[in-house]
Amino acid sequence: LRRWWRESMEVAWYSEEISAYITIDPNFRSLVHGNLAADNAWYWRDEKGQLQCGLLDFGGFGPTNIATMQLMSWTMAEPAMLKDHWQGLADAFLDGVRESNGPASITREEYLTSLGIAFAKVSPLCGGSTLQLLKIMPMEQWAQVKDRW
């Protein structure tokens, strides 16, 4: 926890530089929604069998950085799955960019770099729910919790 705190504070110090880096290329901006779960969108296959998507919730929809919003889409993933597969998920996203004739400046290396530093930038925010969790259960009881299941 101390290491996370030290690293988070260092990243926070460079937060504006990180934001500038991941947004300097305008091709990294798009109309996106950060959470297209079943309560915010619906999905269907068209007559050609292509997966289609419709939005129900426009509150999280707008022009923003694709790497940052990609992280928002991954917030409900199991940590072990995300640790093992985040690069594959990024590759799948990039395949979609290529198939849609997206900008060539969104390279794998640049996208993975942007994802990595965007992860680092949002990491300090992860502690924000701690006070809410302590309202649910006192700190002493949390020590007895073995896992989330």
C-alpha cells in the first residue's frame, strides 16, 4: 500500500503532462461512452450477422480520449482477467479501428503506451471508494473478509 501511495503521488504530480501526452494526437479523440453495459446500451445482429449497438444512456457519451475511456469500459472486469488479457483487448480494439478505416497514427505501441499511463493516472482515484466502504462495515470487520465472494 505504501508503494502504491508513493507511485500514485508521483503520477499525480505529472497528471497534466500525462493528459497532454495522451490527447496531443487528435486521432485519439472520438465520440465514446465509457460504460456500455446492458443498462446503457443494447446489442443486436443485423441481417448480415454484424453486431450492432444502440445507446440508452447518453450521460457518459461524448468526445473524449479513447485510451482513458477504454479503461472505463474495463472497470467491471475481473482483475486477474484484465492483468492477463489487457493487451489482447487493446489489440481487439485496434483491429476494430483498422477494419473501420481508422487513423493510422493509432499504432499498437502508441495505444498501449497511452493505456498504460492512463491506468497510472486513474490509479490514485481507486481509493475514493474507501470511505464509502467504511460506512458499510467498520475497518476491523474488513480485516476478516477473505475475498469478495
